[in-house]
Amino acid sequence: MTSTLLPPLHPLATGLTADSPLIAALEGREPAHRPIWFMRQAGRSLPEYRAARVDSTMLDACFTPELAAEITLQPVRRYGVDAGIFYSDIVVPLRAAGVDVDIAPGIGPVFGKAVTSLADVEQLPDLGEEGDGGAYDSALEPIRRAVGLTVAELGGTPLIGFAGAPFTLAAYMVEGKPSRDHLAARELMYKDPDAWEALVDWTAALAGRFMRAQVLAGASAVQLFDSWAGALSERDYQEHCAGGSARALGAVADLGVPRIHFATSAGHLLPALAQAGATAVGIDYRTPLDQAAGILPDVALQGNINPALLAAPADVLEAHVQDVLTRGAVAHGHVANLGHGMPPHADPEVVTRVVEYVHEHG
């Protein structure tokens, strides 16, 4: 049900996107056709993206409203997918808040200073409150403008807003850079639980405000990406991270938009991902959708085409996509997607054929 808290001209409030295939499937209703979009659909696999980014860094592009909107729209125009995913990066809200972070080419997020103690957490920027005109609220204005520009062009195609999940953000901040095993973050949970809890509280507020800004500007759904949650045991996730994700997702719950929760290598965490306040759960390529549906019978599922098979012979890829559609059909609702991000070398013609196949056979 559409929330009365949405702005009157929001595409869900006006009905423009309310009955779109994406929203219908995420809400467990029967869509006009099986919807499909791709994580990282706007990216290096598209020549038009490479041309648009030629004179700008990743973060510059994310904070330039016209460019962020154009990049978001590119795959919708090319592929005819059923949603745009807002072009951003999980560190964008950190940069907006004033954290010293950059994206190093070929490396990933690199921080000026790692957060390793309660004193470090207490020195993080004050996030203020929504609409208070403070530093964080003001720094989100380019994001709100980019969303508005995008939604104006998308029409009846919904935009998905997104944020990195509190654990993934906190893990990067503790390590100060990308990590294979996130050992420093996992150690901090036990070595200094007060520091860890305070950090997750801060990243949860950060992510929640970031998603809420996108929804109020026009996004019709959100996805919380927990890139590294699969590195955790179920106990560690439940005791040290689930509450943060619940607070982040809870920041948009009153707005009535579908809330997708996605983590990689997280088959053991599926119930916890749903219980954190998700109305849909993204499934990576490792867990069959019918198996996931048995675990989560009342939750819509998203996924889970294996990205590697985009490079397979056409008949092999087609058989795999059909298998995903067949397994997904038993779920409470199903949105076709990859089970991970779009490979940067993916052939756009192959991706187009996948979209056409899903629309025809889904």
C-alpha cells in the first residue's frame, strides 16, 4: 500500500509505477511479465558509459546530477529493463558525510584513516537530522537532484535507490581499504564490542538517510547491498550486524516502498536477511531459487542468473535462464537479475537477448 508520507507527485503516489512489473513482483502480485534488471547494469560493459565517464572520476560522476542521471538511464534505453538502478557507489554517503574516502582505480575504496576504536567512531561527522539543512543533509542535494532528473525521464519505469549495508560500510572503514576476509572488522566485534556497535549504529543511520533521500526524491524501491555479509557466520551476523541492517531498512519502511536485501555468499543468512525488514531478498548464483523459496515462502526473491554464463554459448545461456525462470516461478514473487554484478566485459548484445528471453518466456 502506498504511503501517505510520499510526496504527492511521487511516481508511486500518482500510480505511475505502482503497477509496473517490478513493483508488482516485489509485492507478490502478478506482474504483466516477469521483470528483469541487472545489478551494475550501468557500467563499463556499455560503450556509452565509457564515453560519458571519460573526463570524470567515479565519485565526480556520482555527485554530478546530470551525469549520474544520464548513466542511470543508459541501460534502460539500451536493454529495455524493467527498472533503473540509481548510479552511485556504496561510499558516496560516506563522502557526502565528510569521511576521507576515495575510490582508487583498480583497488576500490581507500580511507584516509581507519576506524579502529570508540574514540575514532566518536570523531566521525555528525549526521544531523533529515531536513535540518546540516552538512550531511545539504551534501545529499546532488543525489536528490539526480534522482529527480532520472525519474522525470523514466516515466512508468521505476527507479531503485540503493545503499551499502551497515556491515559492509563498517568493514571497509575498519580495514581502511578492501580486504579478502574482513578479519579486522570481525576481530573488532569481539575485541571492542562498544566501538563496533557504535560504528554500526553510525553506518546504519548514514545508509538509512541515504536511501530515504532517494525515495523522497522519486525512487520507487530500494536495495540494501551487503557485499561482504557472506564472510560472517550466522551467529556473528545476527548478534553484531542484523540490527544495523534493520535500522537502515527501517528508515524507509514508513514510506511503503519495496525493500530488497542482497548479500553475496549468504545462503546461510537468508532468514536473517528477510527478518531485517526486507520485503524481498536478492539471491546470488550459488543458491537455487526454488531452494531459497522453500526457506522464504512469503518473501519475493530476486536473481539469480550466473554472470559467468553471459559468456557461454547461446544455447547454454538460454537453458540456464529458463532454469532460473522455472525455479523462480515458485517464489512469492520473482524479479530476474544476475546473481552478482554485471561483468565489465559483458557483451551488450548478449544482455539484450537475455532481457528479450525473460520478457517472452517469463
